[in-house]
Amino acid sequence: MAFGSSRASSSGGKHRGSSRLSRKTASVAGIAALAATGVAATLAAPAFAADNHSSTPPADSNMKAVVAPDLAGDLEAQADAQRNAADATALRVQAENEARTKAAEAKRMAEAKVKAEREAKERADREEERKRLNAFVTPIEGSYVSTQYGVGGSMWSSGSHTGIDFHAGVGTVVRAVGAGVIVEAGNGGAYGNNIVIKHNDGTYTQYAHLSRLSVSAGEQVTAGQQIGLSGDTGNVSGAHLHFEARTGPSYGSDINPLTYLRARGVNI
């Protein structure tokens, strides 16, 4: 029979290989299985490339989708780090500039303080020197006036006392009443051993009847400086200090010694 002959021929004939469509179907099934285990990402692409001759394997798209976000995150982190570093550098530079400014200001203030203190000291020294040069004291410390100015009598050639007498025994220290220069130091006739001083204000003072001279003409003296010792030389009736205030260096230019001293701050 034809049907039997045909089945026999079909069953007993040579086995034919799978068709191309069948092989492709099997490949797709295999890839699907591998994809479930995570291997498909690396194996599916070559299989499909061989069968379909595709220029862009599906696995490449998957990797790009994974890699691109990571790269963007790295770039953003790097940018943040650079911004943070720049901000830190700017803050450090600002702090250094502020520190230098503060240091310079502190130095300026310290120098100004030193200068002010130096100028204050110089002013104080000048004032002290001025006071020293213009200060006046009594010619004998702790003494008193025993004979007043202007008292009349035959003891004085002018008919009156041209100065004041301070009580003092022989050898009592006699002081310059103010700063000045010695214009006379030696024997003064009736005045005995005497000294005349020209003071800084242009006035003069005389110290008479001294037992000893401690200065010489031309010498500079200061207020309170010892210039000699009291005595009884010249025209006297006993030891004492004759003191005169004058407008000039010579006899006859006398003024009231008490008024003179008190006007210069001497309490007498």
C-alpha cells in the first residue's frame, strides 16, 4: 500500500537535523534560563549576535544603564570635594589675613602706647626740670628772721637794713634759694665773705658774713644747693646770715626779701 510504504519509508529513513528555526528557538530558551541565574547578561549577547547579526547587543544597554548613574555620582562627589577644599582654603586665607591684620593693629597700638609713655615721661621730666629751675627755698633750713628788711639804724651805711638777717651760728649750711649762676664769690668789704647769684628769672640774691665759701664765680647752682657756711665776717655784731634780694648785682638795687621769697612759693 502506498500509505504503508510511505510510513515505512519515513520511519526507516535517515534522521534529519533540526531546522534553523528550531535551533534559534532553542537558543532563545537557553538564554532565558541563563538570565534567571544572572548569567544571561554575559552569554545572551554572543548567542543573539551569532543568530541575528545585531550591532547592539541587549547586554550593552543594560550595563550602560548601570554604569552611567555610578559615574555621575562619582563626578558629583568629586565636584563636592573640590568645592569643599576651595571653601576650606578660602576660610584659611581669610583667617590668616584677619590674624595678620590683628597682629599689625596690636603692634601699632603697642608702639603708640610706648610712644605716648615716652612723651609723657619727657613732659614730666621737663616739668620737673622747670620746677627745679624755678623752685625757691629758704637760704637756711629751719631758721627764722631775726632782723627785718628796712629797719633803720646807724649800723648800716644807708641808714636802714637792706636785707633780712637769718638766725644762725657759725658753720650753719647756707643754700642757694634758687637755680642760677654765681656772679660773685669772695670778700665784699662790710659784707665780709659774700656770694651773689643771678637767677634764671633775671633777679639776684646776696649771702653775706659767711665763714666759708663752697662755690666760685661762674659756677651753676640749683635751688637748695649748699654754697657756703654762715659766720661773722665783715661788719657784724655776731654770727648770722645777711640775705638780700636785688634787681641787679650791685649794692643799692635791693628789694624786700620776704616779698621776693613769698612770691616764689617760699613759706616764711
